[in-house]
Amino acid sequence: MTQDTIEALTFDLQGETFALEAGYVREVLDLLPETPVPGAPAFVGAVINFRGRVIPLVDLRMAFDMAVTETTIDNRIVVIEHPLDGEPTLIGLRADKVHEVTSITADTTEEAPRVGMRWRADFIRRLVRRNGDVIVLPDLDQIFAARGQSAPVTALHTAQR
Amino acid sequence: MSGLDPIETFRQEAQELLEQVEQGLLDLARRPGDRALIDTIFRGLHTLKGSGAMFGFDALAAFTHHCETAFDRVRKGEVPASPSLVSAVLAAQDHMRALAEGTPVDAGAGEALLADLQAAIDGGDAAPAAAAPTAPGLNTFKIRFSLPADALINGARPLPLLDELRDLGEARVRVITDDVPPLDQLVPAECRLAWEVLLTTKHDRDAIDDVFIFVIDEMTLEVEDLTAAAIVEEPEVVEAVVVQEDVPVAANTPAETGRAAKSGDTVRVPAERLDEMMDRVGELVIAQSRLKQLAASSTDVALRAVAEEIERLASEMRDTMMVVRMVPIAQLFGRFRRLIHDLERDTGKQIELSTEGETTELDKTVIERLADPLIHLIRNSADHGLEGAEQRAAAGKPAVGKIMLAARQSGAEVVITITDDGRGVDRARVRAKAEENGLIQPGQVLSDNELLQLIFAPGFSTAAAITNLSGRGVGMDVVKKTIEGLRGSIEITSTPGEGSVVSLRIPLTLAIIDGLLVRVGTGRYVIPLATVEECVELTPAQDLRSTGRNLITLRDELVPFLRLREQFKTGTQPDLHQKIVVVATGQDRVGLVVDQILGDHQTVIKPLSSFHADVGAFSGATIMGDGGVALILDIPALVSLGQRHDAQLRAAG
Amino acid sequence: MTAILTVDDSASIRAAIKIALTGEGYNVTEAAHGAEGLDKASAGGFDLIVTDLNMPIMDGLTMIRELRQRPAGAGVPILFLTTESDADVKAQAKAAGATGWLTKPFDPEQLVRVVKKVLAK
């Protein structure tokens, strides 16, 4: 593993902590009025008005088979600029709660285990252990390409390795 | 309240505050961690101290100060609200009451109380430092300063500062405009000026710092003491006229880059400038739309008048900009007739060019840049696409080959297609060429689309038969690059033996849509006005009658309709008076059933991300006056859907 | 006529400021806390705002920050009242968008002097 450190913004979703490279993050907003897009998958079921641009609102909970719970005052929208189908795109991500920007060093990270994971392994870039907790670095390229479609974990996963 | 004597008001206020603090303390004794209580107590003590000092109750102020400091530390979490602390302050209440009323107090008692307080918190406090003034004599300073860019927004004003300097003594002021950007890049609310002041004064350096006391932390300030040096002449210190306060410093700048325009002359303006201006115009349209909404719900006549005026100006501005930039593609298509004529002569083939959508408008510069690629694509069709007369006859095609150029606006894009009815793309030959030129591995698996895209790959067209028509150095890869340079995309579809279609998609830099705003359920949607034929009512009776058979008779014609409520799965109940908006593309029509028609709406089209671009029913979005988002309906898609449903129903009989 | 808004939860301070500034020919409007101050200031029309920081309902820092984000709030000089010379408070208030300050206690002359300092003449 390489010895580089990344600055990442950490946030919670249904009890799990995720981290995003701070370089992608444009802004963190309080919840805004959203406009549902009929016919769009729940993963990206709505759009919001962000400074005069209409940007998609992505719910990563769909990609990780998480329950959708009531909104609280801690909920935020993390606006990132990330490639989508090759084009840099502004995208809003729902977060239950946003934490500080923190340094993550590569020597504390591990690859996602192939066996026994309840999530799609290719949706996860790395896992980081910190203070007994696990922080998930999602692979946004994969997640976006798959439009958040998570496959059910079957015996096939264990057989693959 | 404020007509009274402030001191009397204060006395009353003090009593109330002390009451409040006392109650708070008593509650706090029972709930020591209660933040709200701590805040209230602190605030009360703070106000008591401040107001006391204001109105001459120095003793009270001084005494309360200690209590306030103690509670500040509690508030900051440095010290807990311990029982001894609470009781110490409580005990002090009577003393403070007496001080506020002006009844004589025992100084010793006061001391004792404070000692208890001190014991309870165990802290010290700092005494405020005092600054010292200094000495006279006549000094000369060279002062150079600039303010931060956001100074004006935060209320700072350069002129009063200069005036204050002038008040200090004899001053000569020179403005420095080095950092001012050219007029077209200028942000009026930003301060980019700097000043140099030569000041002769009997005050010292501190007085100068004092002038800038409010901005000293954020500004740049250089003060050079020139007292020793001779201060006689200072040529070229120009007393610049800095502009009147209200108008942001922009107006005085050395504006143009030299190429001023008189009416009638033309001006060359970099495209980026126009792009920015277009963006501003787009934003202006949105903001003006909000203003219109606000004014409509206001009873302020003056406001409404101004809002109308601004609407007129914004509209004119938009039209002017559009005229400046947007140009119908007809002028481009017009050039191609001559081209076809030449091609016919050169190839010996008979070619008919037809065009569609000539009124579709595009950016002027975009049109310029499309000319060459389109010429090449047409040549390509004529050259490689269309077969010779005999082959066409053999294939049962009419002798005259057809090339059709079509343009249409789709959401925030213009789609231009070049269709020919020739032989289509020979996949095998493309494959062979690609392998030959090392673009793909032999046996590499490719989808049909990927294979066809190879035609645009660099290195593909360096191939064999370069006829003197297409071989002008404008290969297909250059075409693709040019289109992508316009942030567009290019695609080929083709049916062997029947023909090919090259599609170009070019985004519009400023697409303003005239639309009909409608409500379906709780969502708002925009229907491009150009597609709307008419609106009719759908009575509840009709609604009931037509379930399962969504057709309505319109002037003896059966028109299928779509219930958008169902289409969008709103889950809401239909309005009592639903409306059908009949829309059409070409010859096909469909009725869209909506809950309410909200009115005309004109605003800038915002593109949807690729997450939503293929959802099907929507071609873009717009931002409403209230900041909300309305999705723009993709009428051709909905019309096809309607037609399909209709066909299914007819088939089902 | 120069219009000044004074925001303070202490009625006596508001009275004192009003008297001092009306004497100079200014027109003074009062607000008893940050929310009221924000409301009144957002409507525009004030040449200067003088505000306390510690107030119930909405404190001064929040009011200043909010106000600066609104069209009516950009460019208006805002003075805040502070006791002694608390550097932290001053830095915070300036960061929130305040223009300058006035130290408590102050007498009418001091008030007028500082007001004149920030008012565009």
C-alpha cells in the first residue's frame, strides 16, 4: 500500500461512516426543497436547485441497501463535482450527518473483503479502521455507473474467490 | 417607551433584570447544567453591566462585571455552575439591587461578596489595557493603503477614511488603479482601488492607525515616516476624483481596451465575454421572474411599477442578446444548395437535398464552426453514402439520391441530422480498415455502435480511397473534434442498403424557453409553448367515461391522451377540473391531462445530468421564480408514448 | 434624511442611542432583538445599523451574518456594541460582516463620532 494521506470529508448514513475525498466536495448544504423526477430510480429520485443549477440528488443508501428513515435537522446535502459518464458533474449526496474533514492515511486502510460482505464489493474502494470504527470509502465511479443498483449477496460472491 | 428619561427607564430595567437573574439562579440551583438558564443569567448580568456603565452607575457596573465574568466562564464551560457559585451570585443580588436604586451601600460588604465569588470560581480576570497617546511636533507620513475586495459589501467606505486623514492635517491624495480589472471583468461591488496619501500632521502614527481602526486587520497599510526628509515638492501627485459613494468604484476605471464602438461600427468581442454576458442575462431573467412574483403579491404600487419596468428591460435585453447571438440555421443550410450542385457535377450522381427545421436557432459562433464539419459530412454522404445510378436502380431505389438536413431543438440542445438513403455503412469494411490501421485487435468484440464510432477515430481516415472531394484534410476525426469542441456529440446509425444518419447534438449556451407551466399532483412542469395546440377541459364525467379508452374527440378527430398523474405515479387525487393540453409534433398529437394550468412561463433551460437525461419524459429543467424546479416535458417522447398506447388500444379492439 | 436602525434588547440603551442620534438630525428606528432587526433591515432603507451582540431570540452575530447575505444587507455599515476591547468578539463580528464597533460604555459624543466615521457623508 502506498503511504499517501488523503483529506476526506466524513459523513454518516444509517449508522455507517463514509468518507469522500475533500477535493471533490464543493459545498455542504442544509436540506433544500427537492423536486422528484418521475420515472427516475430511487437512487437518484430527485433534483435540487443549487445556485441556479439543477443538480441530481443521489441517495447512497439505495446502493448499500439501507433503510430510508425520517429526516432530522442534522441531515445535509454534500455537493460534489465528480465525473459522471465522463463529464465532470455537480451532484448532491444525501447525508444523515456530516463530520469534519479528516486525514486518512493509506496504511490504515484495507481492501474490502470479498467474502462475507453484505454490500457490493465493487462499490467500495477501501475500508479504514479508526478508533475501533470502520470508515467506508465508496467507489463513486462504480456506484454511479451502476446507477446504484446493488446486487443481492448470494453464494456466488463467496464462490468467486 | 423611549419617550421617557433613559435613566428612569434604566432603573426599571435594572430591577427587572435583577428579578430575572435571581429567578434564573434559583432554577439553576436545581438544574445546574441547564444551558438556557446559564445563557439567560449571563445575558442579564451583561446588560446590567453595560447599561449601568452607560448611565453612570459605575459602582453597579464594576460590581456586576465580576459576576458577569464568572458566568461567562460558566457559559464557556470552563467552570461549572457549582452550588457555591450560584449562592455567591445570589447573595450579591441585594447588593446590586441597592446599587441600582442608588441607596447607600457598605463598601466592605461589597468586597466580601466579591471575595466569596472569587473563591467560588477560583479564577482571575484581566484588566483592560489602555493605549497611550503620544507627542506633538509636525510629522509627515507617506501612507499607502488598499482595502480588501469585500470591504464595500461589509459597509466600509473609502471616502470617509480619506476625509478623516484630511482632518488630521494637510493631505494630498492620489488614487492607484493598478489592480482594477478591465471594465468587462469588473465586479462593481469589489473594491480594487488603492490610495497614496501624503500627510503632514501634528498627530503621530497612532492617529493614522485610528482612522483605519475598523479595517486595519483586513487591509494593507504602509506608513512611511518622512518627517526627516525634505517634504517640499511632490510632482505628479494628482488629486484624483474618486467617485461619489453610492456608485461602486467601478465608474472611474480606465475602462476599455481601446476599441470603442460608435453606432454603426462593428466591434470584435471575444466569445467568452459574450458567453458571460449571456449567463448574466440568463440569471437576470430568473431574478426578474422572482421580482415579478414578489411584486405581484405586494400592494406597493411603486414596487410594481419598477418590477414591470425591469421586466420590460430584461425582455429587451434578452431579445437584443438573442439577436446578437442566435441565428436561424437556415443561413447555413442555404450555403449547401450550392454545394450539392457542385457535388452532383463532380460525382455524376443525382442528388436531392431537403431541409427541415430551418428556423431552428443556434449561436452565431456555433454556426460558423459547424459549417466545415457539415460540409464534410454532406460530401461524405454524397461520395461514399449514395450509390451510383446503376446500383440504385439495381437496388430498386429512385435514381435521385436523397440527402436530408434536419435541425430541431430538444431541451437545451439542438440536434442536427444528416440523413442519406444510400448504401449504408459497410461494417466489414470498417472493421477491416480499423484493424489495418491498428485501431482494434483482430477478433476484438465490439458493439455495433462502438464499431461505427471507429469511423471518427483519429487514424481511421488515413485510409485508401481518398477521393479529391473528401480528402481535403478535414477527416471524420476532425469533424468529431470540432463538434466536441462545441461541447457536443456525434453519432452514426446506419442500415445496410438503406442509408445512414449522422446526428450532431450541440448544447445551446442560452436556451430560453417559452413554456406553459402546469401542475400535476404537487409537481410543476413546463410544456414548450411551441408544441401546444390548445387546452380543453376534462370534466369528471368524461374522465370516468374514458377509463381504459383514453381518447377524446376534438373537432371530429380522436386524440389519444395521457394522464400525467398516472404516468408520473403522483399518487394524488385528480383535481376536480382537470385540463387536457393538446400538444403536437409534426402530424401526431396527444393530449396531456394535468391538474392545473398555472400560466405562461419564460425562463432559462437548465440541462439535466446524465442520471436523468434518459428518464424519457423530460428534456431539461427550469428554475421558477420562487427558486423551485420545474421539469420540462419532452414532447416528442410523450407523443410517441401516446401514439403507442393508442395503437395498442386499437389493436386490442 | 439619514436612517439608522438600533437593535438592542435593552430599552434604556435604545432610548439613549435614539436621543443622541436624533439630536444630530438622524432618523432612528428601534428593534428589540436580532430577528426584529433582521426583518426591519431586510426591507432596506437604512444608512447605518447599530446593534448589540447579546440578545435573546436572535443574537447580533447571527443577525449580521444573515443580513449580509441579503441584497438589502450588502454595503450597509453595521456597528456593533462591545464591552471593553474583547479582540475575539471583534474578530468574530468582523468575520460575520460588521463594519466597526463601539465600546461600552460610551457617551453621546463618542457615539456620534463613530457613527459619522462610518456613515458615507
